[in-house]
Amino acid sequence: MLVHAVTSEEAGLRADVLAARLSGASRSRVTAAARDGLLRVNGEASKGSRVVEAGDRLDLEIPERPPLDVRAEPIAVPILYEDEDLIVVNKPAGMTTHPAHGVTHGTLVNALLAHVTELPGDRLRPGLIQRLDRDTSGLIVVAKTPGALRALGKAMAARRISREYLGLVHGIPEHARGRIDGPIGRDPRNRFRYAIVANGKPAVTHYEVRERFVKHAELRFTLETGRTHQIRVHAAAIGHPIVNDAFYGHAEPQFGLPGQALHAFRLSFRHPRTRERMEFQVEPPPEYERAKALLRERS
């Protein structure tokens, strides 16, 4: 329950904007609360669009969300490798990795549960060692046993799992190779975005120019850490945002991409039980290749 007296600095803001900022809840949840009469100004139910004044009393009640029900769904996902300990899949662009509020169906986890019935670990993220953004395609390793989940989790924490990505970016970096070191946390101006912030978690990305076009380039990215949106945030921070990244750059429908032009193309690690070195590589999807061909045509 939020109870707040509007200050002079906050006067002039919309009630829903201020309520979301103070509570940490999303605008959509605040809007839903307002529809149910749970957003009040001076004791009266208020629309989210109401402009508040200094001295107004703002009350907000956000109902608890019901627990998510994660169900198996018969969705085809390309499997590159599978044994009794793990699965390596090629996640399509446009597929969310695991269920969350707002996305409860059609995720990679829903598909995997239909394939293996049961996975170890967190109920919403079973078996997952890593995740990819919804519109990032490529390789993900999934543990099938508790032992594999522990071993691969430790390997990820110790940076012994190598992950390489391909991305099309705006502009051409001055140097053929580079290292981006910038701590990542929530963007203070937009809680749905991430940014390089002083109190963020350490994040390091290496890049190498793979191909140059007239006003764009294809880069190979290697991660030392695995923060949310790390490559996208770091690429934008050095002035080379990922092509068609509407969050950290801008949407570019002319490329025909479902989202940002980013693909996890190489993954290597030691098998959690046999200790054999395993390496997988998968080429980008056709829509990525078509976008790259378009950039070549313009060169």
C-alpha cells in the first residue's frame, strides 16, 4: 500500500506516472489498479491521467499477482544436441525464454517441458543456465538433471562457458577490436530499460569487427559477464546500437527483422559429467542474413 503526500517538485505529474515511480510497479499495473478504483487522490478514486498538485494525498493499492502456472506446450524448437544431462537448442527470434507475468505461454520453457516432462531448478526457469532476449536468436544450453544444473551454473559463474554473438550495428567502430567495461543496472529514467550506471553490476563485453559496410558493420561479441540486455546496452553506449533495436536505438522496418539483429552463434563448455569439451555453432536465421545482404547491396 502506497500513501504519499505530493511535493512541490512532483506537482504537475500524472497520478499514474508518480505512482509507478514511487511504488516501483509498472505503468500497466498502476493503470489496472486505477481501473479497479485502487488509485486514489485525496481519498477519491482517480484516473491515471489526473495531474496532481502539491499537498495532494496519493494512495495506491496493488493486488498480489496470482502465481504463474507453467504448462507444457507442444511447440517445435530446433534441438542441436541432447543426452541424459543436457539439451542444446537454437531458440528462434520472437520466442521468450521463460514465463513471466505478461508472457505465460509460447516460451522456450513451455516447449521444453513438453519434450522432457520435468526439468530441475526454479519453477519458472527450470534447467536454464542462461537466457536470451525474446528477439535474440541462437544457442541456449539447458540442464536436465540437478547435478548438471549445479555444475553448469558454477561454470557460468566462473566464466568457463564461452558465448559468442553476431550483431549488425550502426556505424563502424574506429578500432577493429575493443573492450567495453561498464556496470549495468536499471535505467533511472525508464525502469524497463537498462543502462551503464555507477551502482550497476560489473559487465564486460569484447567485440571484433567481422565485416564492414558503408554505414554499418557486423560485429562478433564475446561476453565476460551475462547481464540483462548487456550487448545491446554496451553497443548503444559506444555509439553503435544494434540494427532495429527499438529499445536502445530505433525501429527499422525496412530490414524485415522481428527485433534487434543479434544472434548467439557459438557456445562452448565442458560437459558437466564427462568433462569433455563441447562446442556448438549455428548460423543466423534467414531474416538476419537478408538484413546483412541488404547492407552489402548498399555498399
